[in-house]
Amino acid sequence: MNVLLYQAVKKFTKMSKRSPTSVAESTDSKKPKHWSLGLLESMKDPESIVKKTDQCVVIKDKYPKAKIHYLILPLSDINSIYKLNSSHVNLLEEFNKLFKEMQEEVNLPLRAGFHAVPSMMRLHMHVISKDMISPCLKTKVHWNSFTTDFFRPYEEILQELKENGSIKKISPEQHKSLMSSELQCNQCSFKPKTMPQLKQHLLTHVK
């Protein structure tokens, strides 16, 4: 057997002895991460970071639903508002401190709050301007997630945490009802029939 043939046989033999687990691990390492983990990547991206403290980081929302749309996240690993307890009151107060700073830095009215059923992993508070003008605002679900009771104001969450030591989940029925609510302007009584009509109407509120 010549040298080249011997080396080829030896290499094939080594590969065939690799365990199935090793092969699976190699394959898994190349799998793309689930979209719900996207915030964890954005927290590490210098271009996404707006502010940072010892406890929190403020990042730009990758798909903003208004002219101003930021997210405040804890550096500690807390999955959602439903993992909060009494020991996290100070953390939420730090969220509020950052929110107040941002209010002073922009000349648009801002709101701060949490989605009742978060879609992304890692606790995050939305800081968003009420204009709701953005090409990323496309669907009724987008709209209702920020303009109905599905969007839980920061003050409400903090108060509930102080009083009960935890946050109560909404029911699947309530979730479905809020998402299917009829469209209505968040700045007047106008009720458009479609999202394009709503988006056109929102421009009338721009000063």
C-alpha cells in the first residue's frame, strides 16, 4: 500500500470512529439562534447600545414602531415581567431613572411599558413615542400591542410588584380579545377600517 493510500484509509477510519454525539454537536453549533433570542445579541452590539449602567442597558429597537423606540433591559438574566419579585423593585426604579433621562433628551412625548405577553426573551421595557409613525408598523397586531391594555404602563407594573411581589399573567382569552380590538387612533376618536388608513391619518397629528 503506498503512502498516500495509507493516509487516506487512516483518515477515513478516524472519521468513522467519531461518535454520533460529536457529529450532532458540530452540526448544532452551526444552527442559527432562534429569533426570540435576538435581544441578547443586540445587548452586545455597540451600534445598538444607547446607554448603559451597572444594572441595565438601553438599546435601539431593531424594528421601531415609532419615531423613537428604545428597549431597557437588565444585565442580569431575567426572562420576563413574570419572573420579577419584590427583590427587583430597585431594578425597575433604575428602569424609570433611565426613562426620565430619555424624556429630557428628546422633544417628543414618550411612554414606557411592557407587553403583557412578551415575544422576546430577556425582560425589556419599551420606551416609545406616541406618534407611532414608522415603516415597521405594518399590522393590526403591531398597533394593538402598543395602544391597548396589552401594553402595560411602567407605573402599573411597579405598583403591582410592590403590592403583590409578582405580576399576574393575562388569560389567553384576554390576549386574543386585545389583539383583535378594532383599530382606533391613539390620539383622537378616529376609527379607521384598515392599517393604511390609520397610517395616513397619523400623519395629520404630526406638528
